Amino acid sequence: MRRMARRRQIAVIGAADAGPEVVDLAREVGRELARAGAVLVSGGRGGVMAGASEGARSGGGLTVGVLPGRDAADSPPNQAVEIALFTGLGQARNLIVVLSAEAVIAVGGGWGTLSEIALAAKHGIPVVLLESWRFEAPERSAATESERRLIHRAASAEEAVRLALGGSTTP
């Protein structure tokens, strides 16, 4: 029996209360992911998550939302989420979001986004920052050089998707 290739899964993370410019940027990321044939994984709510999901769906892509509540009444997904996964885990679902992806694209973001960036890096999952957090590890940080190399910065949605899918990297 011939085995079918599994589609690549990329997480897009960012604030639920993001401003319109950031949501538009997330929408562009979603469209680029759909164009590349990747499945978009997000937290399934509003803001960046909704923008990315809308962009992916408009481009014919598949969208998965990993939601904090136990059902749609407790945690309604945004309208562009095609597959809703209800976890009942609250913010702990952030680990499921990042572990469900081969790379993470952070667009803007708040504290929840920062936690997802850290979780991804801790688990060896590459992170692409697009108008997102700026930070550096302390000189005597426990972070290894290989962990530091997991974090990349992109200047556009197209570059963010290229980096997430394994294109050439620039620190």
C-alpha cells in the first residue's frame, strides 16, 4: 500500500486583540501558507489567529484551531477555523499549538505569544518573528547556541513563510 505524504503544519501565533495592521499582516501570512500547501494551526480565536485563518481559507488552505475551552459554547472558534480542537486546557493549550507544527510564525503578540515562542524554542521548533518580540538571551543563559539559532526574524509575510518552510535563514 502506497503511503500518502502528510501536509506540512505551520503554527501562526499572535495576540487575540491585535490591531488592524497586524491582523492584515497575519492574513497575508495565512494566504502565503495556503499558497505553499501548508496546514495552518493557530489558537483558533480572534485577532492574529482569525486574520491568519481567514487568509489561509481565502487561499484554499486548511485551518486548524486549538481552542482553550471544552466546547464551542465555552470557546467559540473564529469563523475561518475549519477543524476546531477543544482542549479544556486554557492557556496550557499553547504547548499543543506549538507541538502540532514543524515551525511557528509569530505575528505581533502579547504575553501568550511570548510563552509560545519560548515553548517552541525549548522543544526545538523553529520560530519566525514577524513584527514580533525582540529579545536576547543573557550571556550566561542556559540557552544553547543551537537553541538560539532556532529564532529568525522576517521582514515580510512571504519571507516568514519561506523561513518557516525551511528556506535560507538570516538571524
